[in-house]
Amino acid sequence: MYDQILVGAAHVFEPWTLFAVLAGVAGGLVIGSIPGLTSTMAIALLVPLTYAMEIEVALPLLMGVYCGAISGGLVGAILLNIPGTPASAGTCLDGYPMAAKGQATRALGLAVYSSMIGGTISGIALVTIAPLLAKVALSFGPWEYFALVIFTFSCISAMSVKGRAVKAFMAAFIGIALALVGLDEASGQVRLTFGFTALESGFYELPALIGLYAIPQLLADTDGIGKEAEILKIKFRLSDFTRTLGEVLRRKRDLLRSTFIGVAIGILPGVGPGLSNIVAYSQAKRASKHPEKFGTGELAESVISPEAANNASMGGALIPMLTLGIPGDASTLMMLGAFMLHGIDPGPLLFRDNGEIVWTVFVSFFVAFAFCTAIYHFFIPLTVKAISIPRQYVIPVLLILCTVGCYSLNNRMFDVYCFLGFGLLGYLLHIARVPVLPVILGLILGPMAEEQLNLALAFGQGSIWPFFTRPISGAILLIAFLSLALPPILARYRGRLTEEPA
Amino acid sequence: MRTSDLIFSFLYIAALLIAATQLFKLSDMNAAVVSAKLYPWLVVGAGLAVGGLETLRTLVSKESGEVSGISVIWHRAFARRRMILLGLFVVYLAAIAFVGFLASTAMFCFCTILVLAPKRSMKAAVVAALTTAGTLGLIYVLLVVYLEAFLP
């Protein structure tokens, strides 16, 4: 293992790779700080462009973008009261009031240092948990993998907004059905092509992912043109900024609790920083001696908690992606696309066969956080400028980059038309308030589910009982069932309790 | 949201039923242990069941409190700027085959910035021209020179 660590570190500490990470972090910070442009969008833009790069450079670059974009959301949240990414929604609640009181540097410092500490601890969790889980996953058979796919969809459904759980399942079935399109390699028959030969090779995942995410978001972003919010003025002093590190370190309990929440939520398939920051904020409020002061911008922990949690989710989200091939959130889903683009299938075998690639990811994760911290120290005023770029300049440029990226994957316009088609589908779902993530997961996990189901049935002579009788598979299916069945039962029970007070 | 939910459920079920018509054409191989039809039918069947469940849930739901009515949703979905951007993008993709990538990209970038801008002025035109030149330069240097990739 030590030789793999050294090889991974050697890859990352090549001058060009370090430059790629730095450029990725800087680009991610800019995109993440612009409200409406998420980390997923930033990675989606870049993944196709990494096609021609060596994987040892491409992955660190994408890790840089991932870290930068998630961290970048805090600037918009604090100075505009608009989270740059959903991951910073909780930061708005106290970060903006704190900045409005003339303590913008303090708010930014608290957010930056807690982000970096949360992210680094989650990196340690990633490095320790992922290899262990990969070892356990080596014993998984097709029954366990199929059960994991079911668990992933149940997680997304369980975490959906109230009343949208069934819609999340519908979205997943749309994705799985779209993954059926094309030639079935096992039987040699074409499925759902409606006679179009262009569809026989199926949909390439990346144009679909980029279209589903980018087009609806960019169309919706046009609503904000001409309504740019007022940015709070900031007198940035480096000494004031660095002084907040002590304040963050004094809140060890909040920091560790939020980091734990972030890692735990990040590990759950399909949910990530968007949820963890809100949960961490509410838990910090519950644990606080002064919950009434939350929302006023007085307490440091109200800024520290959501920011530590959202960055901690990043390490957590990478764990199932690297060890099982199941993405922890939308951004790692794009990262999964990047691995597949370079011919590498994430899963337990990745640790055995391409250990140096795994360690390249691990090392670049830490390096990206180090660069992110450094950039924040010296370029905060520049980041503040980024959030005031009018959208009309950004939107067409991003659409053009997406188009070029989709074309460059296979050098064919069909992928660009798929990008547009999936974009229109994503827009329809956006209007109907149906989550897009399950569609993408369906597209990615659909073929895996089919392969594993067929293998499991073939090994079991057509019997479905091993799904329930094998301990790990049975346990995963039971948890999936409980995650779906328990929330409505508990909600009804709580409803009764409030209706019939003692 | 009830009306839009029902419209979505209807479209979803219709799409899966159309997909189901294609599955009848699939045949099994004698040597295969597992039927080639099993998984596709499982997906379409379970998908239809979920769609039916959601339709029923929406119909019997007491939730009348429409967060926003269908007209509001419709108005937002077909907002002027959104449709202009979508229209320009479709024209841009169609134009690539006839005009070439660089020319169509330049036109798309310049026109979109100007059309989306809240106020049209000489300054906006200059910024649009500079952004267009910068974008084309970036794409050329990054993709053609550095990554040696092909342009559409």
C-alpha cells in the first residue's frame, strides 16, 4: 500500500498536476461563488474537456474544481444572502446577518476555516474508511450489488421533499428506461430504438448528465438577469481574517459534530452537501445554550456548523463512489462519469487494480483543500468580484463550453443533440418540480442493476430468495424498506401525538 | 401543483406505455438462463405501477393549496428570456452544420449577450464583442492547441 501512496503523491506533486489542481480550485471558486452555478455544473463543464488529458492530471484537476466549487458557495451566501450553491444554504441564515452588522471578514473567516477543517477531517475519514469498505465490498456478489442499487433509490426517495417521494421513484424509472435504449449485449437485440439506427449505441452518459443539469439551470438563471442583488461592502484585512481561526478552533464540539453529520450524510447515496449543511445548522441550534440567537448573526457556531458539514460531505460522498461505484451526490456522479470516460470502473477492484489512481484522488483531495485555503487568504476581494459578474455574460459562454465538451467526447454531433434533448427533458422535470438526480442515477445504475440481476438469477437458478437470505443483501434490502416505510408511519404517529395532547 | 402533477403523471405513463409497445418485439434465446425480456418488462411494469400510484395519490390528495397555479407555472416555464435563450441555442446548433463552428459560435455568443442584456447600449455591444473574442480564443487555445481535440 505504501508504494501506492508514494506513486499517488508523486503524480499529484508533478508541477503540471499541481498547477491543474490550483487552476481547478480557482475555477471552481469562481463558478461556485456565482449564485445559480453549482459544483455539479462546474464538474460537468470540465469532465468532457479532460478526455484528452492523462488521468493522473484529469482527476486532480476535477478534485480541485469539486473542492473549489463547494467552498465557493459561501461568498455569495455571506455577502449576497444568496447561496452560490445549495451546499451553502445554511450559511445564509447567519452569515449574511453577521456580514450586515459590519463583520463580513469575521463571517468569511469563520466559514473558510470551518470549511477547510471539515473538509480535511472528511479526507481523513475517506482515506481510512474507503479501503476498509472496499475490502468488505470484495466479498459482495450480484445480490448485494443489486440490493445496493435498490437502497440508493430508496435513499433518494426517503430524502425527497415531502410529497415528492413517489415522484423521485418516477424520475428514477425514467432514467432506468432511458438506459435500456440501444443494443442489449447479452441477447444481441436492440431495445426502444423505434427504428432509429443512431440510438442503437444507446445514450452516452456524459452528454445526458450535462444536458439534464446544465440546460434547465441556465434557462432558469436567465430570470435573474437585471435583478442582481446588492453586495455587502467588505473591508478585507488579512489579520482580521486569520484571527477567526482561533474562534473556530474554540468551537471544537460544534466543528466535530457538524463534520460527523457531513461525513455520515455524504456516505448515504444520492444525498450530500445540500442536505448536510441544513441538518448541521439545526443540530447546532438544538445543542446551543442560546438557540434564540440563531439567525441574528451573533454566534460563531451558526456559521461554522453548516460550512464544516457541507465540506465534510465531500469526503463522505467519495466513499461509496470509489468503493462501490455508487455516487454519494450529484457532483460525485459527475466524477463517476469522469472515471468512466477514462476507462476506469470505480468499485472494490479499483483499490486492488488501480491503487495508485485511488491515492492520486486522496492526495489531490488534501492538496485541493490546501490551495483553497491559500486562495481564500489572498484573493477574497477577487472572489467577491466574481459574484457580481452579470449573468448574461456567463450563460452563453457556459452553453458553448458544454456544446464543445459534448462534441469532443466522440467527435459527433449526435452527442450534442442528445445534450439538447436531455436538457429539454430536464427542463420539463424542472417545471414539474421532479428531482433530476434520480434520472441520472437511473441512467448510470440501470445497466449495473440489469447485469447484477441477471447474474444473480443465473447463479441462483432463477430463484429470488438469495436476495433475502444472504445476510448483507437481506440487511441492505431491509434498511431500504425501512427507509421508505418508517418516515410516513412516524409522521402519522407524531401527527396523532400533536392532535391528542396529554 | 395538482394540475401540473397530473399532467406530468399522464405524460410519464404515456411514455412508458409507448416504450412497452417496443418490448413486445423482444424475443428470448433458448440457451439463455435468464429471459432477455425480464428486466425491460420489470422496469416498465414497475414504472407504470409507480406512475399509477402517484396519479391516484394526486387525485385523492386533499392538498388544494396550490403553491402556484398552472397559469403561473406556465408563465414561468415559457418566460420570454428563457424561450429566447432556448430558441437561439437551437438555431446555433442547427447553424453549426451550415456556417461552421467558429462563425456560428461567434454569432450565438454575441447575439445572446446582447439579447439577454437588460439594457442595450454601445457599452454592452463592446463587452459582448470582447466576451465573444475571449471565449473563442479560450476554446481555440484550450481545445485545439493544448488538448488537440476536434471542434464541431
